[in-house]
Amino acid sequence: MAYHRFDAVIVGAGGAGLMAAIQMAGKANVAVVSKLYPPRSHTGAAQGGVAAALGNTEEDHWEWHMFDTVKGGDYLVDQDAAEILARESIDAVIELEHMGLPFNRTPEGKIDQRRFGGHTRNYGEGPVRRACYAADRTGHMIIQTLYQQGIKHNVQFFDEHFLLDVLFAADGACCGCVTWDLRTGEINVLHAKAVLIATGGFGRVYKITSNAMAGTGDGVAIPYRRGIPLMDMEFYQFHPTGLYKLGILLSEAARGEGGILRNNLGEAFAGRYAPLLKDLAPRDMVSRFIHQEVKEGRGIDGKDYVHLDLTHLPAELIDAKLPDVTDFARTYLGVEPKTEPVPVQPTAHYAMGGIPTDNDARVIGDEHATVIPGLYSAGESACVSVHGANRLGTNSLVDLIVFGRRAGKHMLEFVRTTGFSELPPSPDALPQAEIEAVMSQPRGENAAEIRERMQTLMMDNVSVVRDAAGLESARAETQELKRAYRHVGVSDRGKVFNTELMEALELGYMLDCAEAIIEGALSREESRGAHYRTDFQTRDDANWLAHTLVSKTSGGLQIRKKPVKITTFEPKERTY
Amino acid sequence: MRIKRFDPENDVKGVFRDYDIECDPNDRVLDALNTIKWYHDGSLTYRRSCAHGICGSDAMRINGRNRLACKVQVSEVGRKVTIEPLMGYEVIKDLIVDMDKFFDAYKRVKPYLIASDPPAQAERLQSPADRARYDDTTKCILCAACTTACPITWTNDQFVGPAAIVNAHRFIFDSRDEGASDRLRILNQQSGVWRCRTIFNCTDACPRDIKVTQAIEEVKRALMVEAL
């Protein structure tokens, strides 16, 4: 076992983790841990843009952005947090430009902006150009730029180190974490005053997903196992346009630039459901439109997909503004988007829920917002909540840079004024035992088989449309899979890059995430945002204008409610 | 599939193993590797993450060419495929090579914007033409396919390699950057651009279709202009 001591440890080197690291670099002793190399983080897969009310191409105001975020989230958004998101995104985007991010430019040389789903002018009157972008690889440019800054500021990186545990002192304060050096197999104890969990999402619990294979919810599941609740886990976003069967994302920017969804009759169906915004309605809605078209027999060839039509767009526009996503269609489906429609279906994309935090990214342990000292989370792993029941396109990148930055600033103050808590005795005992259990199974269960069963059942029963019967059976089967998981084994007995063991541990994390999603979805007997119940088809503000907190207790899983903060916008029916 | 195996702990040193598996023609080579790992031989080891060609994890030699396993379909490579690790870096296990040298070379060219104080509360201005000037080299995903395809890199471990030059180019030709002379000085050294013999392996290997050799030539030209 190796021991290290840092003021702060950041787990996850995506947008949120690196943004936080840069705030602290040179001012505190900080380490960034990633199970990948930092520029391989999934932030790099984000395509379309990052919203900020710069007003560079037409009138815009942060208040409109805040409203769209609240309405897009079906009023489950904490409005004080949404205000921070909309206000501070302006500064944060400018800061990215100052760091060197190569945004596309207007003829005057300012950051160019384009339309995106659910972003409107004057509180819902029509689409507005708010998404700042760099072709259709905005996330790639963000991760590259932040990694470059990390190098510039001499941030200490622990590349290819896997998170095994988060440590708590006797008084409940977080005091570090345990990681596993994939290259050597050595266990590391990182003693710290503060830990930021910025490990991203867990889309790999689903069969069809846009998420990287690394998106296994490691940093979300570990605190949950240690008794910290997870918030709003039932809200999982399905992006309407994943490549058929593969789930690879085709950016909403394709529709922002004029792309149209069509059914097997060639009909542009979105306008039937959302007369004003049509194809640019929020993602939860468009995914349901597709589900409905397919259900009513208007999927292409009677199957569960529709067409994304870009053929009417000028070829130069496609080349200039959508080069990567059209390349995906060519590479993986052999479809030329300039002349042929692209087969698409909803794909598991983004967790609105996660580790509950306050507006400074501090993790909170209950419905009274009691702070757990020293533990922070930001980005997709966290739930502030700025996305409520459904995240608007581009707001994930906004979340990363705004709340990653706030996390870094707050942690810097915290570590300057706080001492080290004492580590618990044998801090690595628990993860060592978990690894030993997997390594010692002579002929254990195959992790891949359990994983496939989980992914299929989550897709069938816990995706765009849900009901009690499907959720109950998903719950029962998940518990069965968890029992099987206790006997999971590996054939690779080595220490060096034992990725078979890594995948087995990741499966354990995903099963916990799946369990929490199902529990939240069963408890919430209403339809709101991405959570649509056929047995409770309407929103029920009287009973459910509240966040859910699911936690593991000695008596089993417990669900509690946490009130939503409403400061400015009273809940209204959500139409587009 | 023939896969070159290496396991430092079990005295398996660069032997080929054959695997017979069924694939859909549309499957990625990465899908085939996953099938082997998940259902035939759990010890097969490789890096992967995004599975659609943007994270840069799974560069490897596929039928002798550097490719991303997630960006090549089985139908393109045929029924018999040979998979080997990237050349020029030490193999750690199976298809995983030591990337330290790669990232060290990258860091040597100062791959970050060097610029004096920006305007307060506003972006720097940059014309669309100035922005377009370095667009191609912003696409790099640091996968190392180009650098490990370069014969110079195989024999000269001081050479910074194509990827580092691509990332230097991205800043040298950015109108906002003021560090060009510093980077050009670094690339004018023994280990810099003059080692390039315009072999074009890098350009062929790039999964992002970056015109790597052209970028290197542009850096050479900038050095000539500066010398004059």
C-alpha cells in the first residue's frame, strides 16, 4: 500500500474535475485521479455547444436562460441554482475563451452561437441562438483546453488510477480516498482534507447508450454504499437521436441547424406534438414522440427507429458545422447524411440525478441539506439540482464549467482553513477485501453475462416509458443479479492492468446505480420530465414537486423527499 | 483473430494467439475484442472508452496499420485480422503500451495558449479566417497513431514525433497566441521537425484525417521564414 497526502484530491478528470483543479493549481497541493488519461474523459464526446446568454448574434438575457432551464427541467429544478448556472455561464465561457478554447466565430470575431433544444427568447416565444460552439466537437475542445491548462499549471495527475473507496473520519468528515494503480496493481491511500467526486455518469447501465465504456458510476455508487443518499435518480435522459442500434450520439445541433425527424410516411411528426418548437422541443419530449410514433406503427420498416433528415441542408453547412456527427453516420451505418436520412433511436445519455450537493458543490447528507465536511461533487455525478427532471441540451457543459469552478474555489478556501482529519484504521481493508473476494472465486459468475442482463432489463423496463409492473420486475431481477454478482470471478490473476477485475468492480458500481434508479422510479407516482409513467400520466405538483433521496439503511432502501427551491417561476404546464 | 499477447507476469512474451469468433459485418473491431474478453479469454487486455473514435484510447495495429479499434468495422478488415500493439513504445501488457514518452513529448512543445492579459469580461476577437487557419490541428485526440506509425520515432527516441508537432502547430498558427517563437525554437532543435523525412505514415494513420505531414511542413516553413 502506498500513502500520499494532498490538500485536495479530485477524482475524475473531465470538465468538472479539471475546471476545479485549475482553480486550485499552484495555490494548494492538489492531485487529480482518473481511471483514463484525462483527455480521454467523456466530456470530450460532447458535441453541440455550451449555453451562455452572451447575446452575440441576437438579443439574449441570463434570465431567459434561467427560465428555460427551470421549464426544461419540468419545474423540479432548484431555482437558486439555475440562476447561478445562467448568470455564471457567461463568465465561465469567457474564461474558456481566455484559456484558448477555439470557438467558432461571428463575422465580427466574437464567439458564434446557435440554436439548441428548449432554449428560447423572452420566456418561451421562440428559439434563440445561445449555444456557443466549436464545430460539433465543443466537448473535445473543452477537455483539450482544460487539460492544456492543467499541464501549464503543473497539476499532479494520477493517470489510470481507479477509485475503490471514499474515506470518512470518525466524526463523519471525508478524509481521503483509496485508489488502485491499474498499471502496477498497487493500492494507494490518498489522505486529503477534501475530495471532489467528478466521475461523470453511468449510462452503461443501459443497453443502448451514448456513454463511454468508462461511464459506470464508480464515484456515484461508492458514497451511496457508505450511506450517502442519491437524489432524483429516476430522471435519466434519453437523447432522441442515437445512431440506430449503436446509441452513438448525433448532436441536437443537427436539428438546431435545421435537421428534421421523419417517420415511415416521411412525415415531420414533431410539429404534431410541439407546434412551436417542433424538432427542437426538449429531449425528454422528443424521445417520447419517437416512442409514440414507433408504438403506433410508424417506425421505419416497422422497427423501433425513425429517420433524421439532413438532406435539405446545404452540403457546405454540413461540412462546416456538423462534420463529426455526419462522419459517424458514414463510418458506422454506411449512410451519407447529405443524400440519405440517418436511422436514429433514443439513446441513454445523461443522469439528471446523482450525489446531492449545495450550490458550492458540497455534498449534502439529508433532506435538510446537512453538509458532509470535505466531500464535494460536481458535473454529471452530482445533482445540484440544475437539471431537475430533464436537462436542456448544452446545459451539461454549462454545469461542468460553472459548478466545477465553484467547487474548486470553495475547496481552496476550505483546505486553507481546515486541518487533516485522522484516517480510519486500516483505510484500505474494505476495498482489499472486495478485490480478494473477486480474485478468489475459482469458477465465478461471468461479469459480462450479469452486465448484459442488467443492461437489457434497464432498457426494457426503466427507459423512456415506465410502469409499476415493469419496475417491480426490474427491481426483483436487479436484486437477483446482485446476488449473482457476489459470486463474480475473473480468470486474470495478474496485478498489471487487470482490466477484467476492473470491469467486474465497475459492474458492482453499476448494479448499485441501477438499483437506485429503479427505486426512485417506483416511488415517484407521477410523470415529470424524463420520468414518464403510463400508470400515472400527469405531473402531480401537490405530491411530487419534490426531489427524491434514496439511501441504503440497515433496514433496506429508504426514500425521502427534499423540497424544491422555487424563487422566481411558479410551476406551469410545460408546452412548447 | 490473431492477437499478439504479452503478459509480464506469466512469461508470455509476444506470442500470437488465435481466436475464432462470430461477428456481424457492422461490428467494430473493438466489439470483436470485447467478445473475446467477455466470453472467451478474460485476460485479453487493451485500452478503450468512448467506442466511437473520439477519446483516443484504442489505437493499435490492425492488419499492420495503426487504427482505432472502435473506428474500423469487421467488414473492412475481412475474416482474418491480425492485431498488435502500437510500435515504438514499450509493451506493458497485450495491446497496452507505455504512453509516458508520448505525453512527455507533447508537454515539451508547451501545448497551451501563451498570451498576455485578455480583455476583461469579454472574449478576445478572432476572425473566422484566423480561426480556420489552425482548425485542422485542433482535431487531435492524442491517440498516438501518427507518432507510432513514424519510422523516425521507432529509431530515434528523442524525436518529439508528429502528434507533438500537430499540437504545437495548433498554437503557432492561432492568432491569439504569443508563444510561437518559443515553440519554434524547441522544434528547431535536434529532436524537432527536421527529423521528419516526409514519409506520410502519420497522415495515413490519423483517425481524425488531420493533414499531419502538411502541418509539419507548415512548421518547417515558419522556421525558414523566421530564419530569414
